[in-house]
Amino acid sequence: MAEIEIGGRTFVVDEEGFLQQPEIWNEEVAQLFATTEGIEEMSPEHWAVVNYIRGYWVQHGTAPLIRKITQTTGINLRAIYSLFTSGPAKGACKIAGLPKPEGCV
């Protein structure tokens, strides 16, 4: 495992930058990880996606399918990819503090 420093804090991450201690996640951690994805300020749409993904993961132990994200948040696929340029599996899940998703999100 590697460590990265963001905003004066150090985090244990995997080789792709996914948080390896999901229990330390909170909104401050999310905002710090957002900066690694080129997002300087999280919009309400960013938070809607991230909070949904996080809540789904806490409840089910896995990331939701992209279709479930679009249906639940009301944010279409094109908009999600414009919010998270590296995609929902990489960008949104990383900001939500999830380990790297095993399947397709």
C-alpha cells in the first residue's frame, strides 16, 4: 500500500489512489480526494452522486451499478461523466471513499 498527502493529511491508498481505510471517510476527506480528480469545489450534483454511492456501499458492501445511480439521483449518464471526468467507477467511487470497485459501476 502507498500513502498520499492531500491538504496536509496522509492517507493509505492503493496503487490507483483509492482510500484503503473507508471508515475514516467524511465530507472533508471527500473534498480532499475530489481535488485529486480535478474538482476544486463539490457541487450539489457531485454530492448527490457521491453520497448515494457511499450510502449504497455502506448498506450493500458494493458500489451500485451506474443505472441505479442515474435512476436514484436523477442525474443522467452524460452529466455524471461531465461531473467526474475519470468516470463514476474511478472518480466518484474514489471521492466516496470506497475501495476500488471490482466490477463495472
